[in-house]
Amino acid sequence: MRRLRLSFGVVLAGLWGAAGAASAMEAGTGDPVRGGELWAQQCAMCHALSPAAEEGLGPHLADLIGRPVAGVEGYAGYSEALRALAGQGAVWDVERLRAFLRAPYREVPGTRMGFGGLDSASDTDHLIAFLTEAGPDASTAESGFRVPREVLAIEGETDWGEFLAAECSTCHRRDGSADGIPAITGWDTRSFVTVMHAYREKVRPNPTMQTIAARLSDEEIAALAAYFATLERAPH
Ligand code: HEC
Ligand code: HEC
């Protein structure tokens, strides 16, 4: 499955080089409705679309296109990495956003955003089309799913997490390399916990991860988050 996606990506990369292809993509070939679905499944658990909304794990993303990087003043959680980029005067134009959403850790090594990246260039275009159009009325795309503060605050036991991780390592590599299965090492623990709960509550669609997360208690998820946070991120 991933392998197919990969070769599709290679084909796209080939097209990308062809004259004019990049500017055609730039013009916005994405479907904002599909982008809204992706938003609800992949982003809304951590981000709001309106400055007035309850603060999530990540900064709100209202009026994102053209906004300065790390530019939400009331948000205290920005990483050094994102702030350093902001110091260079970077803004979220379509190119930067596309690269970041495909591979956050490669684009901004050291980001605290616990998200391995969108699977395809077309998903990225859909999401960008949605974000471009999203005004205050896009609130229907807020899934409303948030992990309660008490749950995020659970202190995970690293040793227990290491024991539980045996099950995960049949698919996810402990050395942080991603070979078809996303890397989950070196994540911010609160992001890790949020994503696991999103699978458990079936907000995130992957059936394998839904089944695995359904068997885990809040404490077990916290322990896994604590353990995987101690492992190094993949070298790029
Ligand atoms: C598990 C939580 C989580 C998920 C899921 C997530 N994000 Fe983030 N996001 C964050 C955090 C935390 C930050 C702050 C990162 C930093 O400072 O390094 C962030 C930062 C960002 C930024 C930079 C904002 C700024 O003000 O500079 C953008 C853009 C962004 N996320 C878009 C998205 C999109 C689009 C999705 C869905 C495809 C998504 N994120 C999914 C947690 C998340
Ligand atoms: C049978 C293989 C398999 C096992 C076992 C497995 N995973 Fe996964 N995991 C996946 C796949 C495939 C994905 C990508 C799912 C998607 O696209 O949403 C994933 C995604 C994830 C993600 C989100 C990654 C991202 O970039 O958004 C986290 C976190 C995660 N798994 C944690 C775990 C933990 C913790 C365990 C052990 C308790 C575990 N997984 C066991 C296959 C597995």
C-alpha cells in the first residue's frame, strides 16, 4: 500500500519537474471539501481555526496563508526550531506550507508538532485549498475532539512504556527510521497522547491503529508516550 503510494509520489515528482506543472499546482487544484475532511481527521484535534476558540495543543491557524511563522502571540508552545525560522522572517506561503505538511520533521527539525506528514501531494493540495478558503465559518470542520487536560497531564512511566512498546516495534522502528510505517520516536509527549486518543476515539481513520489504541488505557498511552519521547528521532 505504502509502496504504491511511494511510486505514485515518484511519478508526481517527475511531473513536478516538467515545465509549468508547479505553477499549475500553485493555482490550487485541491478540493476544499476533501480538505475539510482531512482537517477534521488529521489536524482539528490539535488546532483551532479561529483565534477565539479554546486553545489547542498547537496554535490556532486562522488566516494561515501569508501569516508569519510562529506568529500567534498568545501561544506559548512554539519550539526553538520554529522560532528560529520566524527570526529569519519566514511566512507560511503555499510552498513552505506544502513542504512542512508533507514532512514536518524534515522541513523543521526539532518541531514539537507530533504529526508525521500527509501521505500524498494531492492530500496536501486539498488541505491547502481548505485552509485558503477557511474563514470563521469553517467551524463545522472542527471535529471538537480534544483530549482533556487531566489526561494530557498523566505522568507516563518510561519503563512500563518500554515494556508495552514491544507490540509497537513489530511495525514502528525503535531507531526512528520510517520504512512504510511512520516514525514515532522523539515526539512531544502531549502530541503523542493526543494522536493515540484520536485513534482510540476513531477520529483518525486508520483501522489498525484504532484497534491497537482501543486496547490501551490512558495510563498505558502516557507510558508509551514517555518511552518513545526518550528515543532519538530518525536522522534525515
Ligand atoms: C498532535 C498535535 C498536532 C497535529 C495532529 C497537528 N499539529 Fe500542527 N502544530 C502542533 C504544534 C504543537 C505546533 C507548534 C510546533 C512548533 O512550535 O514546533 C504546530 C504548528 C503548526 C503550524 C505552524 C503554525 C505557526 O503559527 O507557525 C502549522 C501551519 C500547522 N501546525 C499545521 C497543521 C496542519 C495543517 C495539520 C493537519 C494536517 C496539523 N498541523 C496537525 C500540533 C499538531
Ligand atoms: C500492525 C502494524 C502497527 C502496529 C503493531 C502499531 N502501529 Fe502505529 N501505525 C501503523 C500505521 C500503518 C500507521 C499510519 C496510520 C495512519 O496513516 O493514520 C501508524 C501510525 C501511528 C502513529 C501516528 C503517526 C503519525 O505520523 O501520525 C502513532 C503515534 C502510532 N502509530 C503509535 C503506535 C504505538 C504506540 C503502537 C504500539 C502500542 C503502535 N503504533 C503499533 C502501524 C502499526
